[in-house]
Amino acid sequence: MSGFDLLWLLLPVAACIGWWTGRNAANDGNKKQEADRRFRRFRSDYSRGINYLINEQPERAIDIFIEYLEVDAETVETHLALGNLYRRRGDHERAIHIHENIISRTSLSAGQRTEAKMELAHDYSSAGLFDRAEAIFKELTEVHGYRVQALKQLVDIYEHERDWGQAIVSAQQLELATGDPLGTIIAHYYCERAVRYQEERRFEKALEELRRARETHDSCVRASLIEAEIHTTLGDHRSAIRALQRVESQDPEFIPETIGPLHRSFAALGQADALQEYLSRLHERYGWSSVLLALAAIRQESDGPREAIRFIGDRLKRKISVRGLDRMLELEIDECRRSGDEPGSRVEMLKGLTEGLLLDRPVYRCERCGFPAKSLHWQCPSCKRWTTIKPIRGVEGE
């Protein structure tokens, strides 16, 4: 039986009990006459409510029963539960009405009204009324016992609204309140601000935000990659290379993201040998497929496709890679056709198999929820965690 099904059964009982309690409390004649008048009305509406339940119209039945279930210290938990159920069902209007009604009852304790305020803020947030939710959560950050929860909700709201400045302030306050380190997340907020400045071509402001990101979290790969993009745009390729090479010490799993930019910057400086030396060291240490393909491209450019084929084949003997094999077969087919020959049927069949294996394959995956992606997301679109999406490793990946 669901929570809502249970309420269908309990609310009529609670309404009855509430009415009988009020009737028995009437001592003088006038109060008893008023109680009798209310009883006649209650009996009629109660019968209508039961009929609604029987005819599977629970929403209309609950509206009737809730009218008789007075909000007091004994029933406030029932009202709160009902409001929460409505919110989970997506009926934000009813949830807001119920929680506002609780807050308006001065007979309740301050703690009970504060709890209702928290639920009302959740109602507003779920309904997309973020300005109203924000106002209440801000108020609750000053209330003992609610500060941490309110700050967490504010961080979520500011993320949703992309108000990165307020997100930074709230996350820093939350870090102080809980003692839990949030530097990784705060660094991304600085990066978001940097991207905005980058798009506006305000590069000095962008670089300042990236400096703050690295001060907050020195292993922020994203800050290094954005910094490299800005230096490349400004023509400062040496600074771009330094930023890109920093990624290895921050998180080696993101090295594949640096290969293309590194190739362009080293080429701009005319330092092909330095690039090859650096990539060779990376490949020996990590064996990434992206590095293998970059080295093969350098061999092809300097020594021709046959040398690139030999190089890839030699490396595949040590570590199999579908991406590497696919590129080697592609070079084989191109070389055969360039010399006027037709590639063998087996080679073409293998090329078809490698293409099929790589077709529509995700390149990245979230380590927390498993969300697959073809492009890099710094915040997982599924679980909303930061820096959990990484390049896929293995035979079909890196």
C-alpha cells in the first residue's frame, strides 16, 4: 500500500476524530448548538467524501476531509506528510497551499512552523519558483538545525540558474558549516565564470578566475585546459604547452584531452621533435590510444604511411586497441589503393568490424552513475556530479 493509499484511509478517520473531539469539548448550550449544526454539515460532507473515495476520486475526497482536520500540534505531521506527497506527485499548488496554511497557524510552535517553511521552500523549488525558494532558504540559513540543508538547496538553485558567484559564496559557507571539502566543486564554479569571460574575450578576467580555481583545487584539469585555450588564442603557445603538460600531474586520465592542442602548439613553435619526445614518454607510461594515434600521425608525416603502419602494428603487439587497429587498417587500405592494388577481402572485412565496434560507441562514462557520453561533460547530465565523467579505458577506448 502506498503512502497516498494509506492517507485515503486515515484522513476520514482523523477528520471524524477531530470533529468528535471538538464536539465533546463544548460545555455550554450555545457551543453545543453550534457543534450540532456543524455535525449535520459534517455528516453530509463526510458522506460525499466517502463516495469520492469509492468512486476513485481521492483528490476531491482529501480536499473535503482536510477541511475538518484542524491544523494543531496533534495533526501537523499529517498535514506536512500530505503536502510532501502532493509535491512528489507534482501537484505543487496543493502542496504550497497546505504548507502555507501550516505556517499561518500561530498556535503551532516556532519549530513546527519552521519545518513547514522548509517544506514550502522545497515546494517552490520543485515548481520552478526559484526566487521564492531562494528567499526562504536564505532565511533558514540563520536558523539552528536548518543551516546546512538550506545552504545545500541554495547551491542547487544557483547551479540551476547559473549564478556562479552566489554558488561560490554558498558553497564556501557550506564547506565551513560541515567541514567537508568542496574545493573540487567550487573550482568548477570559477571555471564557469572563466568560460563566460572567455566568450566575451575578456581574457585577463578569465585567467584571474582560473587562477582562483587552481588555488581552490590545484588538481583542476578543467582550469588548465581552459587556460591553454586562452593562451593559444592569444598566440602564447609556450604558456599553452605548460598548462597542457600540467594535466599529467593533475589527473593522467585526461591526458587524451591535451593531445590535439599540444600538437597545434608544438607545430606553431616548429618543435615537432620535442612533441614526439614528449608523446613517446606519455605512451610508454600510460599507453593511451590517443597518444598512439598522434605518434603514428607524426611518423606518417615524417617517414610515410608504411612507417606509421609498422609503428602501430609494433605497439599493438604490446597492447591491443580497437582504435589503433582501425587506423592501421585504414592506412593499409589507403596505401594499397595508392599503389594501384586492391586491399584483400580479409583486410576490408576487419576494417568493417573495427568500424562497427567503434560506431556510436561512447567515448566517456560517468564513474558514479555510468552515464555514457560522446563528448566531455564536466558535470554529469544524469547524476549532476562534478568531474565524474572520464574517458573510457580498455580495448575499445583509451
